Amino acid sequence: MNDQQADIIIIGAGMVGSAAALSLARQGYKITLVEASEIPQWSEDVYGLRVSAISAASERLLIDIGAWQKIAERRVSPYQSMHVWDASGTASLDFNAADSGQACLGYIVENNLINTCLLEQINGMPNVKLINGARLSGMTWLDDCVEVKLDSGNEIRATLIIAADGGNSQVRAHCGISSSRHDYQQTGIVTRVRTSLPHEHTAWQRFLPTGPLAFLPLADGSCSIVWSADKEFAEQLLAFDDEVFSQHLAEAFEHRLGDVELLSSRAGFPLILANADSYSTERVVLLGDAAHTVHPLAGQGVNLGFQDVIDLTSILFEAVQNGRDLADPLYLRKYSRRRRADAGMMLAGMDGIQRVFTSQHKSVQKSRNLAMDLINHLPGLKQFFVNRALGN
């Protein structure tokens, strides 16, 4: 048994948990960061299959906590444009950074690169302790703290516990917080390809009857693929040999970027929408996928999690400035209300888009094409969507 004390324990050292550790450590808190799994390391020689579209707001957070510099030195892929079109109609949408006076709309970055740079930054923080390969086994609420027990034998007490341990959060389960879930019965297929035509630093997305297919630009001229497909069809796609899969992929994309050559293996992950009934309880808050899981069609999942970090850091600072306990329930509820409202809008929006664009009703197809044309020809409305993508 190893008794330890911290101000804050963060369970989960993924992108959101690690960002939270750095953000809060900068305010002087003693942090213990716990991760159950082996943390995937970034390699210059191999592109990671999972990528995120990092918004301007997320970039600012990563700059503030000292990680963006490390990321930008290695490999980031800015994109200046976004082109979206409907497989069941003629309408399309075009967003351009120049129209908003921005250098780019965002950056495509490998998840494991973000995580690696965050953890490198953590290694230089004397008030952050990382415990790797240990799983949460129990939580006990005491008068002024929570005692966390790990299967490694460690027992740690802290004023506040942060759950950043993913969609199947053990912390959330221990706290008895339920979560509303919707299984899309779909798989997101990820891989990396080379196209015969240049990607033009554009994020391309075609809405198919089963879901969106995205070609996301990478720095070396290749593209990261995220293809949402019904489970049965996804199983077939994953079982095809590389040549047959490439043919299906190019056809599904209308050969918009020419021929397609696979550069990596393929992987699939289930598509789930989830939202916890509350993002806080006594001395516990939820961050990232532990609180909410969104459809990947706009690449907003990690941006939503990073905004959790930004808001939690601000609210905890406010609590302490006002002489309150770090885990004062008034301020934890404030965090929960603010973030659940924002995430709820994003989840509803992404779910609505998914349902509208997979509908086979002719009236819905006609309406969505009219809506896309309307957005494309109304600068103010288009700017609203650009601002949301930028995180402004």
C-alpha cells in the first residue's frame, strides 16, 4: 500500500486528460495523472491512423500549455478550404479561410502526435506525477477528499477527481452517473491513401446514404480517410484486399481526387453518440469522451474535450479566487451546466446532420439540397458555420 496526496487526480492520460493536467499544473496544483493502457507513441516514419481536425480555439489552448510548439515542429497539416457535397443531389458547400481573414480553417494532426507532445511537456512539470499501467479499482468519499484505489496497490487522496478515461469511463460508473447513448450501428473506417490528384490543402467530405466519407489533407500530400459505413458493409470493406478496397473507396468518392492507393493498414471503430446526465458530482468532474461522444463527421470530438479543459480551468480559478474549495459543488455544477449545454448543442447538431443526410426520403433529400445552396449563397450564415469550426 502506497498512500499519496494530490490536489487533483486525473484518470486518463489521453489527449484531453493530459491537456487538463498541464493546464491545471500551470495554476500550481499538485496533479496525479493515471493511465491504465500503454500510451501509443508517435513515430516520424509512420502516420497514425486516427487524426483530429484541430480548431483555432484548441490551437490556442495547446500553445498556452506549451505543447503546440512541439507538435508544429514535427508534423501538422493546415487546411485552407473545406468542400462538402451530397451523393443524393447536386448541392455542395465550400468554406474558405481567406473569406474569414484566417490563414487556415484548422489543422489535421495525428492523435498520437498530440498525445506524445503533451506527455513530453508533462515530463518537465515537477508538480505532475504520471502513473502508467494502473487501473482504477475503487473510490471512497471522505469528509474533505476522495481516496482513489488503483489495482497497482496505490492509494491516493485528492480534493478533486477528474474523469478523462473515455467513453466507457470507470470513474463515471463508480459515481453512478448514467449516460444517454445511441449506437449508430455503424463503423468508422480509418486508413491513409495517396491520390493521383493533389488534395489542395482541402478537407473533402461526401455524404453517402450510409454516412460521410472524408478525405483529410496530410502534410506529405497523402490523405487520411474516415469512412462511416453500416456495420455489415464496413466488415466487407475491412475484409477486401487493398486493391478492391481502393476501387470501392475511389468510386464512393466519385474519383474526385483521381485514383486511390492505400498506404497503410485499415482499422474500424464503432460510432456512438453519448451524453452523460451530469458532468459533475461530489468532488468529481467529467471531461472529454467520459462526458460526451460525438459522431466524427466534423472532427469535433477532441475540440469539444479541449473546450472542457478551458472552461474547467477558468471555473476552478474563479472558485479559488473567491476563497472557495477547489471542489466546491456550486462551481462544479456551474462547469457541468455550461459544458453540458455547449456539448448538447454540438451533439444534437452532429446527430441531426447525420440523420438528415442518411435519410432516403425524397422530400428530405430535396430540402437538404436547398439548405446547402442557401448556406453557400448567404455569407453571414456561412460565416456562422466557419466560426463554429474555428471554435470562436
